[in-house]
Amino acid sequence: MSGITKAALFTLAVPLLAAPAFAAEQTSGALALKRVLLSTGGVGYFEHEARVSGDAALTLEVRRDQVDDVLKSIVVYDDRGGIGTVDLPGQEPLETAFRELPFTPEDLASPAALLNAMKGAEVQTSGSRAVSGRLLSVTEEYTQLPNGGGTVTRNRVSLMTAEGLRQLVLEETDSLRFADPQVQAQLDSALAAVAGSAGKERRRLTIRTTAPQADAGAERTVRVAYVVAAPLWKATYRLTLPESAKGTEGGTGDLQGWAVLENLSGDDWKGVELSVASGNPVTFRQALYSAYFVNRPEVPVEVLGRVLPPPDEGAVAADAMAKAMEPAVRSRAAAESGAPTAMAAPPAPAPAPAMSAPFAGAMPQRAAETTPAESTEATAQVLFRYPQPVTLANGGTMMMPITARAIPAERLSLYQPNTQPRHPLAALRLSNGDSGETGLPPGVLTLYERLGGAAAYVGDARLATLPAGESRILSFAVDQAVTVDRSEQPSRTLSRATLADGVLQLTVTDRQTTTYRIAGAAGEDRTVIVEHPRRSGWEMVQPTGGAAPDLTADAYRLPVAVPAGQTVTLAVALERPRIERFGLSEMSPEQVRAYASSTELPAAAREALAKVATLRGAVADKERRVADLEREQAEIGKEQERLRQNLATLPRDSDLFKRTIAKMGEQETRLDGLSRELATARKEADTARNTLRDQVRGMTF
């Protein structure tokens, strides 16, 4: 693929696997950081570059906390060569180095600890006492110094030699070494691993590249890039306006934009190509540097049952088989008749199933090559590239200019009732024209205004993302020269009524009218943008005519021209239609009369409802008569219960007893009459309800 830069796929080689051999491998060319791109997604793109010839092994050091991101995103670009493997030490290289050694890293803390860990190893000492033997133990002992100088700790080494047990003091020995060269080599390897783990916060990657067969000795460029976490860069702006003029005509302002960023990569940036990108990319992390093992189910080891064959008692001829079976036949017959029989021998166990082979064939040793998909569209973003090389020490902060141009800026006032109910906010409308300009990322903006040739601070504002061809309103102060008075007036209008099958359906329109009275500034005209709240299900019906208002997520933006020293009124009306349904038979007479007297209904509807009201009133009278009779009947029943309780305590020949009996007789007479009246009243009420129902069902309008 000459002339085309290609991204070569690579395979991570873990230390336990042997890396493929490369002919005439060299380490020519050092990877140097050349390009840095910081994204508002909280990540940074770092690209290293080296000039190599032939097969080469390039090394790259990264921080331990960046290894997961590097393994996820590393990409190697080689315009002519190929990529072999990329390998790096394990996540815990020190533990891996000691995994198969007879001692631990803690045993290297002192000679005594190491010798105790190596019990049984053969050692040789030199000095005043040259001894050769196997280590038995190392014990501490304390020796008193002369003249009360305290104590000193020494280690006594016990060796099992050919002459028997011998001891020596480790501190008095000139040298002690292990006789077995393999043990000495293990010790040397462990010490090298300890020395290498001193920089355990960094990991060294080795990238192996292969030269093209056609031109193996030619020099070429190899680039290695990856994406890791990086501090979020911030955008800040400065906007300088010309001296304020009377009126509301538009103008321009001088805009400066800066990117504030930090170098926390762990390395100094020396002459790198620096860019910043504003966007909202999807970013995530995955623990690729950690080892994971698949949980496998554990099955019991199959043990074949023990078989104990019975002794062979001989065979019988075929013509004698019937005689041999006669005892079994008699035994079965006896069992059927209930006679005791000898217990039959248990059947022999079934043979165990034969074990199948675990694999039917050999698995392939190499995965098939894949064809990567082509990408034609990158994530939407705005890119700012600084034209000069940048140098920044690790841990340093810098400001990089990202824009410097004139931008249309219209002075206006923005009225937001929830922010300031009495005064609008002094604001600007910034327009990012579509004449080839790029979008602006979000950030804070400091506003200045020229006054007599000098600049004065006006206020701060927040700029949201401003794509090309769009505009944003930036509020920076309270405009106390303009006052807004707001009042609300709700109303309800009956626009349609229908009656069918005894159901009255009304179409009602709710209306919410808000009136804004805006008193302008005394000395200059204003353009006031009124943000009127939007309501779900409501539609704005006033003001009418003119251009449609701008919409935000929760408000209408209505422009109002306010001349100097004058008061302007803006009425905004929102309407919402809704349906109300009522069953006329269930409505009270008062409710029906209220709708019947409504001037919003046509005469035919009012006449029909008036008739319904009369019928509903008659029903109510009949139902009230039934209720009165039932209440009187219940009261007489309670009174009779009281009189019966009194009779139980009165002498039968007393006058009070006689009067009580007489009163109860009168009440019984009244109860008989009430029963007849109640039956008549209930019948009349049913008749009135049926008449109302029939009349209502027959009504339509």
C-alpha cells in the first residue's frame, strides 16, 4: 500500500508466550512525542513518532494507571512496514518473578531471613572458618558488650556437614555463597526483579515492527498513538464592545477565545503539535490489564464400582437345563402360596458406561484474520490546532488562543420572570455567521466596553455551545433602567354544547392572558425580549400576525421595541380546549339551571335545559317527600322502642302504663298511614324519574 498510511492491527504478547523471531531486529530510532490532542470528553490523544530501518523494536513507557486505556486504544501507523507484537510486563511483575522461587520478596529483607527460607540448601563459607554444609537454621542471639555498652544482636548459623553439626556466626564470616549454581541464578533473577520493580508505577511497552521485503534497509516513519484520560480543557472568552450608542441597531464586537489546559501526562511536552477538540464523544474504560478466569463447573471423578465375581460352580448340558430350573420353579410357586423361601442372590451390577474421548479433533492454533470496517464519518467536533510547536513541562498550565475575530453582537434586554421579576437583564445576541466560521465551544465570557478610548469591565456571562450559523443570548447584568409589571387574567369560554342520549357534552376553552407593561429607559431605546413560559397542551393565540416567535425548551421569546421614556404593553394569551361531560339525570337542579341561564348557549339549548331543570326539580320534590316520610317512619320506630322499654318497668295497673299503651296505639295508626303514603310517594318519584329519563333521552341539540 505505497503512498497510503495504514493502521496495522497488533497482537498483545504476554510474557509467558514466546514472541516471534525477527530477522536482524534492532532498536534504531526512539519514539518521541510529536502530537497531542485534548478533548472535552476528558481524554487526550498522544502520538509518538520514530524513524526506523529494517526490523525494529520500539519501546514506550506509560504510567501504570494508563495501561488499560493504552491497551484499548493503541494504534500503530507504518506506511510501508508491518507490525509484529506489542508486549509489556505483567500487571504484578514482582509477584510473577517470585511465583516459582523458593523464597519471597520479604525474605530478601535480611540475610538471616533469606537463609532461613533456604533451609537444606548447600552453602560454602570463607574467612576464619571455611565450612561447607547444608543449612539447618539461623537463630538470633544477644551478646553483652564490655563496660556496660549495651547488647549486640548476632545470627548463629547451624550447618549439617560431613563431620556433623557445626555452627558459625554470620557476622564474622567473610563470605557465604550457595554451592548450587541454579540457586545462585534464582537469587540473581529475584534481585533483578526487585530492582526493576522500583519503577512499578510505569510500564514499558515493546512494539516490534517488520521491514518490507522489497526494501528492507530503507528508512521509514513509524507512529504509535493511544488515547488516555486527560484533564478537561476549558474555554474562556473576552468580548470587547464599541462605545454604547443610542438606539438598538446591531454592531460587532472583538472576540478572543482561549483554551486553558494542563499537562498532567507525566512527561514534558517538547515542541509538540498541540490541538484541542470540543465535542461530546462516548468514552469509557475497561480493565484490560487485569487477568480474568472463566468459572468452570466441577464434576466428580468417576470411580468404577468394585466387581466381585461369584465362584464358578460348573456348567450343565443343554438337555439338563429343565432339571436345573425345577428348584426355581418350585421356589416361585412356594412364594405365591406364602411358603418361606430362600432369598435370591442380588443381580450383578450393570457395567459402567465407557468414557468418551474429550475432543474429537485438534483445535486450530491461529485465529482467522479479520477485515476491519471502513469509517467515513468522525464524531462531530470542533478542532483547534495551534500553528506553532508547543513546549510545556509536566504539571504545567498554559493558555492557547483558539479564536480572534469580529463577531456580530446586538444589544438587547432579556426579561426572564423567574430570574428577576421587576427588571430585565442586560444582554447581547451573539451571531456566529455561516461564512466559513467554525463553532465555538461552551465557556465563560468576560465582557468589556470601550469608553473614551479605554476599556471598562461590564460583566460576566456564560456561553453555551455556539455552532456556525446560530446565535445565543448572553446575559451579563440587571438592566435597572427598564421596569416590567406583569399581571395574569384567567378566563373560561363555552364554545360548543351537544346533548345526546342524556349526556351533555360541553367544549370549553381555557384562556390565560398575561399582560406585560414595560417602562422604557429614560435616555435610550431598548429592544426587550420577553420570555413567556410555555405550557404543555396550551397554544399561544395572542399576539397574532408578524413573524413566529423563537422557541426555547420552556419559553416563547417575544421581541418588543420600547422607545426611550415610553411604556409599551404586550398581551400574551394561551388557550387550551377541553371536553366536559355530564349526565343530565344525575345533575342537580341548580347545575342544570346554571347552564340553562348561560348566554353562551343558543336559545334552543337553553330552552331544552330549562325543561330539564323543571323536570329535575319535580324529581327532587318527589324524592324529598319520600325522604321526609322515611325519616318520620324511622323516628316513630325509635320512639316505640323507648316506650317498650318503659313499659317493662311500669306497674300494669298504673295510669302511666295505660297512657303509654294508648300512645303506642296512636303511633301504630300513624305508621299504617305512613306506609300507605310512602308507597304512593315512592311510586310518584319513580314516575317523575322515568319521565325525566324519557324526556332527556329524546332531547338532542
